Amino acid sequence: MNDYRKSLDRLSLEFDGEMIGPEDPRFDGARGVWNAMIDRHPALIAQCRHAGDVQAAVKLAAARDLPIAIRGGGHNVAGHGVCDGGVVIDLSLMRAVTVDASAQVAKVQGGALWRDVDAATQKHGLATPGGLISDTGVAGLTLSGGIGWLRAQHGLAIDNLLGADVVTADGRLIHTSADENPELLWALQGGGGNFGVVVQFEFALHPIGPEVMFAAPIYLVEDGPEPIRAWRNFLAKHGDRVASLCEFSTAGGEDFPEEHWGSRVFTLACVYNGDAAEGEALLQPLRELGAMSADFSGRMNYCDVQQLFDTLMPAGDFRCYWKARYLTELTDEMIDLAMANALAAPSDNSLSSLWNFGGATAAVAADATAFGDRSMGWMYSLDSVWTDPGDDAANIAWSRDGWSNYEEFGHHGRAYLNFPGHGEDNAALTRTSFGPNYQRLVEIKTRYDPKNRFRFNQNIAPKA
């Protein structure tokens, strides 16, 4: 303990951030993450202000042979941003975003949230593909792929990652780009937080907004699957400009007719990746597929669209368990099963969704990024959300059973690694999901993190 204290004292001399240990009154607040189920007690939380702080914290962990958890937005459902007994490198004080509008490039610190990026880039009429929840951390979402509303025209978040500054397991700060340490950039494009602490990202930007067309007609599940089948067929023609998901949820509140409160519904949520007026005309048929329970469609500010789903997932209030698998195609049988599963959800707060792919996302070769194969046509996600610990078993079982029961519709057993449950399937799913890219990732992991210091993630183990 005295040696550990001396290590902390040395760290304090070269550390400008905040060091928070178990004895600190701030500790319980600092160790909490977005999912209320996660309750872990690290040895130290290092809230960093700059790359030098991150380097110092990594060196301390190495000196004490402690594992490292990396916290960006703290939004990972498995709670990978916090650990028991290790060092948490907390980047939440590092949220700066700088935009070079002429070059259409944004530099984003590792603790930034997507709302930070959207606010900064939209001042210039620009954006880069992010997530669907604005308080999601940029780092976590990006490093495992990053599926958002702009995927039809501009691909995943990783497809727009031009470079990064990374603190490696030995405490070095290095830059990676297409010209400098390109193997590391390739690994960051889908390989997760396995290779170091990304203290700054560089993203390509694209002209977007400020107004975009968002369509959200809402239909009752009890009225049948025909609107979903029509939506599927519509996207087969327009998936190169329309990013969409069919989200199953429970109606409630003043936006719905009172007679529908408590009913299961599905929303055909779409963002047109182009001119808002053009999108409004194109998406109109999705609002004419039958009697709607409600319709939230309209031209909206891009930043508002990016925050529409925030209220479904407030930080720290809900217990959560998510799983997702890629689908080769969306058959009528899969649609029927998804509808039946939505009706069986034990919590009214739970969601499940069918996501489309295609366009720019599908155009990327399997070996071009660590993410791998892009030939999946769809994804099915099951997002259990509830509040009572006594309901844990039932809600986790709903997500796991739905995920397992539909394996026959899956795409080579692959899963979206940002929705990993609580990480219990990581070893098998990580290898399967990366496919032929896995061995190349092992080589890069062995080079940059041979002792697996960064292992709280969808872990790629280095060679022994």
C-alpha cells in the first residue's frame, strides 16, 4: 500500500486532472455509468484533462500491473467504462471539438459526446455519421463501428475516421492515419478499445442540414405486419439514401390517442440523407400504409433529430441489457417473429428494432476496415430497459431468448459489438464477428498491448 501511495504521489506531480480514490467523497458519483445495473469499484479513477494526463495514468497502471478501463461517455451497456480493482481512465473532461470547415474535418477529443460534435459541426452546415442517442460517447460508438442516421449516404462512423492520437499501453502518444501507423488506424476502424486510449479523433465531414427530413409514422402491432413489409420493399429501392429502423415500443403520453396508451406499436423511423424537400416527397408513401396511431414526421433541424431518442434512455435511471445480431435478409417470417417478440416484452420501457443497411455502408470491402463483412442486409436489436432489480431475470431472458431464437436468420453468426449484452458472450462473438480479420487484429493487439492491459471491451487477446 505504501508503494501504491508513492506511485500516486508521483503521479500527482505530473497530473493536471482529478485523481479520485475509494476514500474520496466523489468516488461513488465518479464510478457510476449510464446503465444502473453496473456497480464496480476501481482502485483509482483518473479524470484526465489532456493527453499527458492519460500517459501518466497509463504508466501508473503499468507500474502497478493494474488493468485499465477507458471511460468516454460511459454509455456502454456492458459497463466497460468502469472496472473492479483497476484504473479507470476517465476522459469526460476532454470534450473539445474543433472544425476545419474548409477541409471538412473535425478533431474530437476522446471524452466528447455526439451532441458536442453535432453542435460544433452544424455551425458550418456539416456533420459526420454518429449514433441515435446524443449523450453516447464518440469513442465507444466509433471504435466498434458506429451505426447512425447518415449511414446510407456516408457509411458508419469508422468509415469517416481519418486519423487518431492514441496513448498505447507503454504510455507513448502516437498518431495514426493512412500515412502514419496505418495498421493501427485499420484496427481502430471497428476493433474497439483494444489498442490504446484514443485521446483525439479526426473525422471527415459532409454537408448536412441544418434541415433534414425525418419520417416517423407509427402503427399498432395488433393491426398486422403489412406496413413493415411495405417498408422493407421500399428500402430495397431507396436504401442508398434512406437510413431507417422499425422500432417496436409501447404507446403512452399526450402524443398518442388515450385509447392506444399501453398498446404495442412500431415506428418506421427514417432520415433522408439529402435535401429535406426531396426527402419529404420520397418518404410520404410510408405515411400512407394504413391507420396510424401517431405520426411524428416532418422537416427538422439535424441536431434535433440527433436528440429525438434521448428520452428513451436517460442516464443512470434504468437497468439495461441489449443484444443485436446481423440478418442476411428480412423475411416475412422474421418480421412476424419480431412482432410476436415485441408483444412478449416484460417491460413497457423495452425496445426492439429492425435496422436497414445498404448504400455507402455496404460499399466498403470486408478487409478495408477491422469491422469486416458488410454484406448483411439488416440488424435485429433487443433492448431490455426496466427499473426494478426484481425484474432482472425476466428482462434479460427476453433479450437473450429473442437473440438466440432467431439465429437461423443471422448473418454468419455475427453481432454488433456495441450491443454486447453484459459481455458474457464476448470471446466467441468477437472472433466470429470479425471473421477473417480476426487474426490480423491479434497481430496488431500483440504489437500495441502485449499484456492485454486494455481488456475491458470486446476483447482481442494478444498472443501469449
